[in-house]
Amino acid sequence: MTRGRRGRIIPALIACFYAGVAVGWWIHAAMGVADRPAEVVEATTGNSSDPPAKAVGTVLVDAPRAVAPVAAETIGPNPIAALRSHDLQVPIDHADVDDWKGHYAQPRGGGTRGHEAVDILAPRHTPVHAVEDGTIAKLFNSKAGGITIYQFDPDGEFCYYYAHLQRYADGLADGKRVSKGEIIGYVGTTGNAPPDTPHLHFAIFQLTDAKRWWEGKPIDPYLVYRD
């Protein structure tokens, strides 16, 4: 082999080596995102396609998605009836449940998904109450939801999601047992909430058999609380 040919082959081999390393790194990074909970991915990557939140009357046109929706397995065909038997407290004193009608189905992400929650407007620092006895499954801070709480019911069948909080109640922690009516946080505008429209983004979802705080079947809170 001549020196000229060796001079051409060696740089080509080096280029192939670095190309392989780059492809391997890209595959590893992509799999790392895919394996993480949807809310965690949202917290680190954001969602640049969503418009800024705006208030329209008492309804907000943008809010975080609480969980990755999946087929739930633990409750029978009527989870709403099961939840109504829990006699849930409203998370904010004197909130008007009738105002929640239609919030759940409002389009988000340019119409690619639904709201899957209700927005309860209240002054900043208004106390937020646990809707029933249960356990704090996760305290989480995300780009969209801001300061949030995931609370499991006593049987680990349902999860209650409270978002846009200004702060947590003193002493609140993962794994802590809470009582119905206990103050767990305070209304705010963290995450993608409009800075001049403090409110609580409240969602309910039915957990799967895996009991993961980040996945479940969303349920319309209005249907659970209405008379």
C-alpha cells in the first residue's frame, strides 16, 4: 500500500469512529426521554408549541397536563360513582362547583389535547385543602404546573393533582399522611399560570395497577362534585 493511500484511509476511519459515537449518544438520549414520566419530560423540555396562558372570564385557556392518560384497571366501569361515594371536600372554601362545567373538555395544545382538569380562581395565598384523607404521593415542580402536589386516596385507587401553588404548607413532604380538609398549600401563579390570575388547577385521575403518580385515567372533577 502506498503512503498516499494510507493517508486517505486513516482520516476516513477516524471520521467513521466519531460518527458512530455521535449516533450512539443520540439514541441513548432519545431513549432516556422516552423512559421518563410525561410530567418529568415536560418539566425539563417544556412545550414551546403551547401559547401563553390567558384568562377568559373565569376559565383559563392554558394549563398543565397532569398525567399521561392510560387505560385504568383498578376500578369498575363507573369510577365517577365510586368517587362520589368518597364525599370529597372542595379544595378551596366556597368554590362554586357550577363554574367548573365545561372546563375539563376545553382544548389545549392547539386542540391536540383536552384540559382534563378544572381551574378554580381565588386570591393569591388562599389555602388549598386536601379533598379527602390520603397520602402525599409526590411534591413536584414542573415548567407547566409549577409547584404541584399529587395526593393518593386512602386505598390508592385515585390521585388528586393540585397545581400552580404559591407554596406548600409547612411540613408537607412526600409520603406524609394528610386528613380531609387539611391545608396542604396556597393558591398562586407558578408554572405557566398568568401572573395576574392566581388559581388552582385541580385534576383527578384513576390510578392503574402500577400505582404510579404520573399516569392514570383522567376524570372530570365537575361530574364528581356536581349535585
